[in-house]
Amino acid sequence: MIKLGLLLLVLPLFVLMGVYFWELNDVRACQLDGGHWDYIESVCRDAPQPFVSWLQRSPLLVNGGMLLSVVGLVMCMVGLYVKRAK
């Protein structure tokens, strides 16, 4: 139970950070070229675009990842609390 809990605790965080930094790379490349990033369409535009947070654009990914991490934390706590059967 502890191994699965640790996997659920850590893996969603790495996935979220990977997706976030993937998009951040595209945003920075667009800004360095003198453009403005359109967060809704995920394209570089010439005119300024409004900022739309990542939570508003993909709530299932963010909330689901955090929920899986909390489930993993609870599984780790239960696995450490329950005595092993001999």
C-alpha cells in the first residue's frame, strides 16, 4: 500500500509540472519572438491577449492531479499506521 501511495503521491505532480513547463516553453519562445501568447488557443499572436489561468483552462487535469496526490498521501499514512501482519 505504501508503494502505490508513494506512486500516487509523486507521479501526478511530475505530470503537472511537465505539462506546465511544456507550455511555458512555448510561451517564452513566443514572447522572445515579440509576440503575445493566446492561452485559450495555444498560439502566438501579434496583438496582446488576456491571461487565462491554467486552472481555468484545464480544471480536470489540475484538480484530478491534486486529488490523486491527496489519495496517495492518505494511502501512505494508512500504510505506515497499520501494523504489518507477520
